[in-house]
Amino acid sequence: MVDYLIVGLGLAGIAFCERLEEHGKTFIVINDDSQTSSNIAGGLYNPVILKRFSLAWKANEQLNLAQKFYKSLEDKLGVPLDHKVTVLRIFASVEEQNLWFEAADKQKLQPYLSTKLLLNNNPCLDAQYGFGEVLHTGRVDTKKLVKAYSRYLSKKKLLYEETFNFDDLKMGTSGVSYRSNNAKKIVFATGFGLKRNKYFNYLPLNGTKGELLTIKAPLLKEERVIKSSVFIIPVGNDLYRIGATYKWKDKSNEPTSEARSELLTKLETFLNCDYKIVNHVAGIRPTVADRRPLVGKHPVLDHIYILNGFGSRGVLIAPYASSQLYEYIEKGGSIDPEMDITRYEKAYIKV
């Protein structure tokens, strides 16, 4: 019998695996490729919501944990994952400049918003009112992380690459069994796949489709992330990720011509050079109605837990939420009430 069976190996699953290895717990992982959000994510970590110039939820705690977490993963896996990169917000007007500097004076935002107005010296960008710089930002190569971690677990014979079958999961007094495997506990970290989970599908996981383009723009020569109506994220070799869209009705992983047109229309409002589209991807972010993660124990069944609902900020939230879930299970710690699934117990009772 192992200590844990983990279902799902995106950012949530990887983060929980790391907590288990850190504390010498045994586990196995079951994962398929049905959920693509961690693989196709832009991977930015940024403590500021740039639309409103406000601090993201729990940004201080999450940022400190995340930077240590990804550094330890780089050392462990032997691959570069965390790329320190500057994030610049294009100002659309003098009024936006003033709003930025007002925000930068607030105590909570002072560590993250530079008070220096940066002028544009890149002829390929239309930014006549200049930029504001966000501090302590970076980009995690989430696709490389998932691939490297899958390889790491496979070598240790801890990864089963298959679709989880709920009919094969049996409950016992001291744990759960799944086919020939026995575990004391099971943690579901399946992203939007939660919609097919009969134990947790009462939770209000909506799912938001996001699409990103990759373009090749040899003249752009930009090493900083540029944020306007969309992000331009440099990934090397004159390649840039452009994103992202937010669609609530379409729940497929298929790229659409509508999203492509939307991204290009927004991009061309501030990009003034030739480019070529080289890739177009889509995935469903696991978003929740109240914009908070879904973490905790099943309301009735013992041994069953969930780690989900990170939305578009999974890079920052995963280390934080996984740590709280581990402390809750193993040490009787508390889960932040804003992300504890006990907030939806009434929804379970109705079901």
C-alpha cells in the first residue's frame, strides 16, 4: 500500500507530488493527456492584476513559495524552467499613467510596481505614453516542466499513463484500491476533468477556454513581456507567445478561427512589424465561480481529496495550495477558508 494515489499531472499534481517526496511519502500517479491547460499555458507569474493595477490574491505568500519551488525543481530535474523576465504594461493614456503611479504609492503594491516611467525605444511597438514595469516577475516553461516531471516519474515507475476509470475505484476502511493498487488516500488534481468526477462534480468549476498563438517576428527583438490588450511573451529564437482569450461557452480543446482573429486584431493595435504565425493552441482553464481554488476533503467520504481550480494563475497558486493540502491531511493544519471546499457544502447536500 502506498500513501497516496494522485490523479492528474498538471501543475497541481506535480506540486503535490513534490510535497510528498519532500516528506518521504510514497505515491503513484495516473494521468492522461485529456487536459492541456498546464501544457499550453503562457506560464507567467506576476503578482499584479494589470487590468486594474491591483494586487493578486495572496500574491506575497504565493510568490515567495513559488520562486523557491521552481528553483528546487530546476535543480532536481536538471532543466531550466524559471526564466526571469521583465513585464511591461503599455499605457494607453496620461490618465493610465496617473492611475499606475497612484497604485504604486499603495503600501501593498509598492514592492511590485516601479515608479519609473519607461519610454518606448522599440520601433516595432506603438507605446507613445510609455510603459510601467512590474517587478519580481518571470515565466515558467510549463510544457517543459510537465514533460520533464513525467519522465522523472516514469523512470521511477510511479506513473501510469492511462485514463482514470471511476468504476475501478473501491472505498475501504483504511484507504482506497484502484485495480491492483492500494493507497491510504487519493487526491484528484485533474483540472477541467473534474466535470467527469462523480465525487466532486457538485463543485462550481466553470472552465474558461484560452487560446494562444506563437508568432515568429525577427524584427521585434524584444526580451521583455509586453502587456496591452494581449500579452507578447518572448520565448527565444524570435518566437513570441500571444495571448490569451477567455471564452466561457466553448469547452473544447480545439483552436478556433474566431480566437485567432481576436488575438491578431488586438495584437496589431500595438505591434508594428511583420510576423508569421507558427502555432495555435487551446485549453480549458479550471476556473471557479468565485475565482478561488478548490482544495480539501470530500464532505462525506474519507480518504478522498481535491486540488483544483487554479484558473489562469496556476504557476503561482500550485505551490501554495499543495502545501496547505498536505499540511491539512498530514498535520491537521487548516486550509485557507477562501479555497476550502467546505464553502460549497450546501451545494453537495442539494445533490
